[in-house]
Amino acid sequence: MTEIITTENFDGDVLQSGVPVLVDFYADWCGPCKMMAPVVDQIAEEYAGKVKVGKLNVDEQPEIAGRYGVMSIPTIIIFHGGEVVTKLVGVQPKKMLTGTLDSLI
């Protein structure tokens, strides 16, 4: 299941998570973001219990997007142990995301 990430839950749900966290930085008006959404949802389903998957709306949470230098969307950032492991900008193949996640679990 995909979780909605906000300023209020970011530190606890992302930075303090005991498992890797994939965060999809998106906006409702973004066409490429809509292309990524099914891939992110598939990963959330396939990696349930091993990886946390969240979506962060950059229009509603600009401070977190700014903190991580998100200038273009979609941007996928994978966190592990409170640190950024990888940051991918633009539409990405599922294999690129799962390869990184597989190396962390």
C-alpha cells in the first residue's frame, strides 16, 4: 500500500523507518508522474512488509521537496537508515527501482 507522506509524518515514517523507503515526489497535474504511479503502486504491493512506499505531493509539501533539492518531477528518492541512497529524476523503468531496493533488503 502506498502511504501519503507529509511534513508531519516525514521524519517518523521515512527517516526513522527500519526498512528502506521509496518516496515518489509528484504533483496531480504532472503527466509523467501519472505514468509512474502504476509502477510505484506495483512496487508497493510486491515489496509489502520489506519496503515502505510513499507519495509526496510537491505542491502540498514544498518544504520537503526543497530540502531534498527536488526541482523536476517525478523524482523518486530511496531512503535507508535516514539517508538518501539514490535519487532518480523523470520516468524510470521498474527494473531500475527494484534493483536498488533489492540491494537494500
